[in-house]
Amino acid sequence: MEVLKDDPTRPVIRIGDTVRRATGWSPAVHRPLDGLEAAAFEASPRVLGIDPDGRETLTYVDGDSGAVGFSNVVSEQGLYRFAALLRSFHDHSRLLSFGAETEWALGTRPSPLGEVICHSDFAPWNIVWRGYEPVGILDWDFALPGPAIHDVAYALDYAVPFRDDDACLRAHGFDNPPDRKHRISVFADGYGLASTTGLVDAVIDRLRLDDDNVRTLAERGLEPQVSWVRTGRGTESSARIPWIEQHRRLLE
């Protein structure tokens, strides 16, 4: 047995070629994972069921994940492929459909055929990497139907990143301040966007939504969101909006 995530609220362990963890919102997210398997999407883990201890059991995706993802998206190659993987997931998700009664972590809503399922936590640390090649997507708890731009904006925020120079050098793996405008363009090319127009505002909107989502989950008594709100992290995302507004020249 190998501990993959030593989280007291929801530990994740590996046993052989499987990953086990408490179910959480698994009944909802198992449905799109099953659908993605049927649609031959290779980067999502396969659902194997519930083990005798009541934990969800998924296939283990071999590779590196976690903090190493930040250094992998520093390279343009990694950034481009990160964006391309998101587009591939979105395209495959359009082949799935779910009824209005489907309860997701952030609410009950339908997903008609042809609309996107968002991962909602598509960030470098939730990707499995082999070198600069992203081969798997982890942590599907917050998957739900929604506009593709929500995932695009969330991914951009962490991969460009929309942070000051000190944060980029200290916490995001850069040796020099990034050319953020260029990196937004690389991501847009990888995802297949025709233009970068509106992406900065989309990130700002997403930061506000992130804080709304944290409050929603905290009101339901879920951890770690309850602790985040109690300790002031419930407004952490939107607190970064003033820096973005003041530095638009670096971004667009």
C-alpha cells in the first residue's frame, strides 16, 4: 500500500494498480467517468467499483502528478499539450448526456448531448505527466455540466499564471518572470481558440465563481471548504482580482 495523499478529510491510497479513497461525490462523478470510458477517452481513470471498506476504486494512472505539474507547464510544450488535453476532454464530454435529476457536487442540473462537462479543477497538479506529456486527469469530484470557458479560465489562471512575479518565481517553477501574454496565446492555440479576446475577463469571472463555490460547499458542511471559510480562505480567489485589473498590460 502507498499513501498518495495524506489528507485527514479524504486520504488517497494506492493498492497495486488501483487507487482507493472515500466516496464523497463519487456516485455523480462515476457516471461521466463511465461515459468517457465508453467514448474511448484515454486520460480519465476507470471506475472499478466500491471496495469492502466503502471506498471508491479507480484504475491507477502511472506517471507524475502534484506539484511537479507546475514545472511541466512552464515549458511551452507542456503548456500547449495541457491545453490540448483539456480540449480533448471537452470534445469527448459532448458525447455524454445526463438527466435533470443528476446531482453534482455543486448542484442538480442536466447535461444534454452536445454540451460540455467541466472538470472544474483542471490545474497542473491534477494532471498525470510523463515528461511534458499529460496522460491523465485526476480528482473529478467537482465535474458538472457548464460552459467550457469555466474550465479554460481556471486552467489559464494556474498555468499562465495570473500571479505577480514573486509568486511565479517562488511557487510556480519559473526562473524568470513569464511572458504572460504569450503564454495565454500558446494555451489558446493548444485548446483551439480562434482568439484570446475576453480571456482575462473570463479568468476574473472564474475567480469570483470559485469563491461562490467554496461558500456553497461550506454551507453544506463539507471539508476542507468549511475550514477555508473559517480561516479566511473563502475569499482567497477573488482577492487576486485587483492585481489582474492593475496589470492587464501584461495579459492582453
